Amino acid sequence: MFNSRPLTTSLTLLAMAFVGLTPTAYTARVEAQDPPATTYQPGFWQPIGRFDPKRPVKVKLVNETDLALDYDITNLESFPPTVVAPGESAMLENFGNNAYIMVYPDNATPSTPEQSFVLEFTVPVDARTQMVGEDNMAVITVTKGDVNIEERFYGHRSINLQPTGAIFFY
């Protein structure tokens, strides 16, 4: 005699699986977490600001040190190293949206550790969006700061503009 129990069980399981995969006609109300999860972790790996990569970016380098500063865009052979005098500024443009801009003292290597310094960079950005000014210009002010004598770092720095619109200082 034919045993139909395995077939009935298989069909029942198949029907239950099909019903389980069928979309339901009800909605569930889900409340957001309060407070929302935070993902920001401060550190050097965070961009200091952002520019719009869909528009031409410009950099205004403002020298507020008492030293002449050399600067160079490292990935452009057509851009020669240039000097910006103390209290002066320089405009960099037409270099695309991806650049490493090196800034370093012009012939100012300290002779003793006590004369050591670092170049400190700042760029004003919108506090809410972290974007530079409306004209897509990053105004980077360079000042002279103190250094920890054990570090023996003489202030050579780099500004990195990335194709994503992020601005980093190294």
C-alpha cells in the first residue's frame, strides 16, 4: 500500500516556506535610537576640511611666519618650487583637484634643538558642513609653533587635496 504521509509532510513544509516568503500586508513602526550611534573618531586620519571636487579648487597660502617659505605641488612638473615671503600670500590654482603641496622653511634649518619649530596650518571651514568658502578656495594660514625638543621635527609639512574633496595636513 502507498504511504502518503511523507508526501503530505513535504507539501506542508513547502507551503509553509512559500507563505513565509510572501510579503506581508502590514507595516511595523520602528523607533530610532536615542541618541544615534556616533561613528566620528578624532585623529589625523580625519580630513580637516572639504572642497567641492566637481568645481575647480584654489588654495591661498598665507605666510604668517617670520620666515620665507618654499612651496611646491609635487605631482606637477610644470609648477616650479616657489617662495612666499613673510607676511605675504600666494594663490595656487589650475592644478586639478588632486595635489600634494609641500611647504617648508626656505634655508631655515635650526642649528640647535632650542631653535626648533613646526609649521602649523589652519583652514577655516563651515562648522556644519566642513566645507571651505563658497568660491571653493581653501585659505591655508601658516604659522610658526613650538616643537617638543625630543621630536627634532623642523616644520616640513604637506597639504593633501584628494579627488574626493578631502583636505589633509601631514
